[in-house]
Amino acid sequence: MKKKLRILLTWTVISLLVQFALYSFLDHSIAKVLAPPSNEPITASLTARIPGSNLENPQLSYDKKYLATVDHGVFKVFNLKSEKLVFSKSAPSGNPKGMGVISYKWLPDRNTLIYFYARQNPAAPNPTPAKPATQTKATVAHTSAAQLTVPKTQKEDPQESLPSKPQPESPKPSTPAPSQTQPVKPYNPQITELYTLEFLDDEGIEPEDRKNDVESLDSYFPAGGQIIHLDFSTSTNLIYLTVKSGTTMKLLEIDVMKDISNLTKGGETITNVAVSDQYGTLYIDSKQGTSKQVAAVKGWQRYAITKKDNQYLLGTGNGVVYLGEIDNNQLVKILTVKDSSDLKNINTAAETQWEGSIPFKDSKTVIGSKGQLIIYGQNQLHVVQDGKEQQIDLGEEKGETSYVTRDGAELFQLRPEGSMTIVELKPLTSL
């Protein structure tokens, strides 16, 4: 009897411990949802030496481990910690210049990269339609009979079913019956594809390169078109891009089902795009005729934030839309508008956060993860936060170029050295 009681007591204690562990886990999970921990950006200090001396459009991954770039037209991804090339992709052999990877961007919360790939269409168009065969009298008679036949699936008209009065035979050849084939899809000499490149934590696993099935992309993407802006909303799984061809520009949206929508209004030129990290709202800086505006976009609707000619969209972040007032290539004022899901009332008065003078010609802007606005170029970097400005000398050497990561936490510089490039990462807080 005592033995059975001990066994029962032991299992009771074990059951209580398991329940306590389970409840603790659930309580911790609920606490993270109700009050999520601060998502501090990942920073790293390192110097890497990688092959290549003409690296263009360098972009660092989410955890600062991978560098994506283009080297003499070939798209490459390097592991900066191991200083190794881990992925490369060029245009197919024999394709004209400008094919291959034409645009790419890392997701902000994982080591996954989205890129667009262009290649020559192998299916050449048929410039001259096949000449119709000469019709014999039997063929003409058969054609005339076929034209009088009504498909069984259609309701017959008794008047139409009667044969028409015979007409005298014309000495000219009869016109062949019109073709019943489906209209031919317009030929595009370029095929454009969307890929997802995902890098896993395990060093021994090759990155997963997946082609996304976007069948109608060629209908929206003209041959030779350039992707000027590329951004996405991770909360709504939407991709936005502007495609320029000649003097025309399209604003395209690709949803999670890989369906495409053209959001461009007639005669509209878009100079900047930014996507809200809070609601996934798309904001654009656009001009239509003589009218310029910064607006929130919902389909073809535009909800204006400002229509002043000298105010421009700088970016979005931390639930805020940032505007800049530019005079004579100088940023003289920074204004903010609170991001909102109520787009009809988003054109409230913008609040001035800073006034001064920062050179803005050929400059780049980044909205940091802590709400800091970073403007850099011309060997200088400016950080504006809480109404205060900090200026940093980048100290660029000859041939060296500087960039800031998307989260605003890291400065990385590229310096050619013979056939190699030195990549140096520095947290901005250390400068």
C-alpha cells in the first residue's frame, strides 16, 4: 500500500512540474506578444577582403553577414565572415548587355533577398503570317456551307438558318473565312522573372534560389525597362516597384498570390517610394503635369500629405512619414506626419522637427531603427534625431565609397585594392 502511495505521489509531483513548465512557457509567449522586446539592430565590426575591384550597388543583409553586389555585370553574394563567394548569377550566354539580375533588395528582418532577372526571349516572333492556301471550288462550297452552320450550343435564329439567295459567281478569288484562333499575345523580346534567394544559418547548406511564378510580369515589364525603386511590406507581403521605359513610368504592385496591379495614373512620374513598417502603406513622391505631391496610395487613389513644390518624401520608419524641405540643394527643414491607417485624414498639418542647412545634392537618406534620419554623401554624414544634428566626417580615402545599412545602425565602406576590395563595417555609434 505504501509503495502505491509513493508511486502516486511521485507521478503527481512530475505532473505538477510539467504543468508549471508549460504554464511558464505560455505566460512568457503571451508576454512577448503583449509587450514585445525591443528589436535592436544587429551590428558588427569587421574587415573583409573579397575578390573584385568594381563592385556596384552593394547591399548588406539583415545580420550584416552577407554582401550582395554586382561585379562587371555579374550578380554576386559574399560571406563577409569567411570572405567567400557563396552565390553568383550572370545573364545567359549570348544575351545582349543589360540582361541578368537588374534589381535586388534584402528583406529587413531575415537573410532573404528578392531579385529580378531579365533574359532574352528565345521564342522569336513570326514576322509574316502564313499565306492562305488557294481555294478550290469545293473549298469555297465547303466554306459557304460552314458559314451557314449554327453551333449547337447557340440558340438558332430561324431567319438566319434559311439559305440566302444564290449570287452570281465572281471572277475574283473568294476571300478566306476569318480566322477563329485566339489573339496572339504581343511578343516581348525580354523575359523578366522574380526570384527569392534565401540564406540559411547552416554554413554547409547552399542558399535556396526560388523562382516565383509571376506569369503576367512580361505584360507589364517592357524590354529594356529599368527598375528605379524597389521596396516591400513584410506585414502585407506586397512588393512595390517603379519601372521606367523611355519617358513613361509604371508603379507596379505584386501581391502574395503573385498577381500584378498597375497603380500608375496617366502622365504620372514617381521620384521616390517608401513603405510604412507599421501598416504597410505605400507613400510616393509624384508629379503629374505641373502638380507635385507627396501622397499615400491605395489602389489608384492618392491621399495627399503635402502639395508644396519644395517638400519631398524622405522615407518612413517607426510609425512616422518624414518630409524634407529643399531649397537650392540644401535640406533646410525636416517635417513629420504620423503614419495612419485612416488615409482620408492623413493630410494633417506636418510638424517641424528640425531646421538648419545640410547639403542635399546627390545625397542618400536612411531612416534608422530608432527614428534617426541619416543623410550622407560628399564625404560627410549627418544624423538628425530629436531636433538635434550630428555631423560626422566619413574620412574617405581615394576611391573609397561609404554606405549606410537599411536599419541605420552600420556604416560600411568599400576600398579597391588591386583586384580585391576591402570591406569595413563600423557601427555608427562608434564614430
